[in-house]
Amino acid sequence: MPSIHDVLVVGGGPAGLAAAVGLARSRRDVVVLDAGEPRNAPSHGAHNVLGREGVRPDELLAAGRAELAGYGGRVVHGTAVAARRTGSAFEVGTADGRTLHARRIVLATGLVDELPDIPGVRELWGGAVVHCPYCHGWEVRDRRIGVLGSGPGSLHQAQLFRELSDDVTLFLDAMPDPEDEAWEALAARGVRVVDGRVASLRHDDGALSAVVLADGREVPVEVVAVAPRFVARTALYEQLGGKPEDRPGGPVVPTAADGRTDVPGVWAAGNVADLSAMVQVSAAAGLLVAARLNAEIVEESVAAAVRARQPFSAAQEAEVSAIVLGDRRHGLDVPAV
């Protein structure tokens, strides 16, 4: 018989590790299956992480894995490629042919950032190319910031980065021309607008120097903000019978407030369920899943214990209790029923 774990967490990022640590602290047999490809690996530091501001992503995850091991949980390296229900449990297959079994699954598979197909963007991603003013804004303050237009959201992005620098340029690239009200807002805040397609980013040894336009013009910048397309990793959820839900940023695994999905026994936390969740938010979601999932297991254990007592009728219970109490009165050591 294969070993069946209480919980299998798929994904070892902040959400997955937080869920696993919370479950392990409640003495659950928990295993994390992780491919070792964190979304924020290119970043120099994770920000807005209370008490660990600016911590390197690899250092943060290493600390989380150590904490999990301290409570008896473990991390298994591998990529989950298949999932199915087998009776009252689940079976998850890995790319290298292994199979893991668990009574519950927590999906913390995250998302993939699909970046604009412009030379220089991928090479500088996580350094001079950023997307979130809350994740990296302080680090690029007072620098020459370019915003690569991709849609209406880029107008909002430009205004957010304008709070961090007096030198912000919006490159319209392929986005539609802004409405009159948007033009007025950009002008009122001193955001320059450059029309024309963007051809590439000029850089040398990781230092960004300019945005190069298709007509040959070059606009000096030190930082470029882009708007990636967020693609949540929902494949396992779909294999288990779930249906992703469309959100403005893209499809996600839909959950209740506590991380419970529509598929019984399957929970989700982090970017696979919330495209905008930052590190701290993802970790909090993972911990909430741990607490609610553990409570569900406890409720099942209580129900099972009650059912195990059902063969005794009320009269039998009274008779056994009377015998036990009588024996105790005579000093006999009889265990209670």
C-alpha cells in the first residue's frame, strides 16, 4: 500500500510553505512538492515582508523550508504534471514518474509572468524592468522611469510610478490613444507621452540606458515598468474537475475566503487564486488555508470518533457506566468507556 499523507502542498513558494508550516505545527503529515522555480527568483529582494524587508527570495524560501523541517514536514523536489482522485484520496504524478498520495491537496502553484516580446525586457526583468510599484517602487524612486504601454491599465501604472519620480514617460507602443480625460490627467501630473512602436531596450551589463523606438529614436530611461500577462497555473485544478474563473487579469482557481475550492478536498492559496497577491499576502493566504483545513480534518476526526461509539445503545451505555462507577467505588482501576 502506498503511503498516504494528510496533505500534499503543490508549490513551495510563500503560500505553499506557509500552509505547510501551519499544518505541520498542528501535527499533520504534510509534504510539499516543489519544482524549484519561484516566480520572484530574478528579483534582488522581496519587499513589504514585515520583519524581513528586502530579503533575498532564495533566502526567504530556504528559511521557510528549514522551519517546515523543524516541525516534521518535508519538501520533495519535482514538477507535478497529473492529478486525480482515487477513492477518498488524491494521486499526483510528477514529471519524473513518481506518484504521491494524500487525503487533501493545497494548490500553491502560482503563476507565470508572460512578458512583452521586446528585446531587453526579459534580460532586465527583476532589475531595471519592473511591474509593481509596491514591490519595487522604493528601489527605483527619483530615477528616470519609462512605462511601456499595453492597455488602459498602463495609464494607472504611470500615475503610480509618478508618485515615486518626477521623471516619468509613458510609451504608447501598441496601446490605443488615451481618452481626453486621461490625456488631461497625464499632462496635469507632468507625465510625458511618446508615440510610436518600441523596438528594444538599450542596456549594457544590466544597466538600462534607453528605450529604442522603431523609427530609430532613443529616449533615455533608467527603469522600465511593464505590465506582464499573468497566467495562473490552473492545470492540476482542471484535471481534478475544477473550472477556472475569469478575472480581469486572467483565469484563476476560484476559492472561498478561506481558500476552499469547489472541488472537495482541494484548497488553493497564493497567485494561483489571487493574481495580485504579493509575498506577504500569499503567505497569509497559505496560513489561513492551513488553519481552516486543519479544522476540517479535526471535525472529521470527531465525527469518526462519535460513530465508533454508536454500537452502544443508551441502555448499554448506562449499564457500563454503572459497572464502572461501582467498581471505582470499590477501589478497582477500571478504564472509563
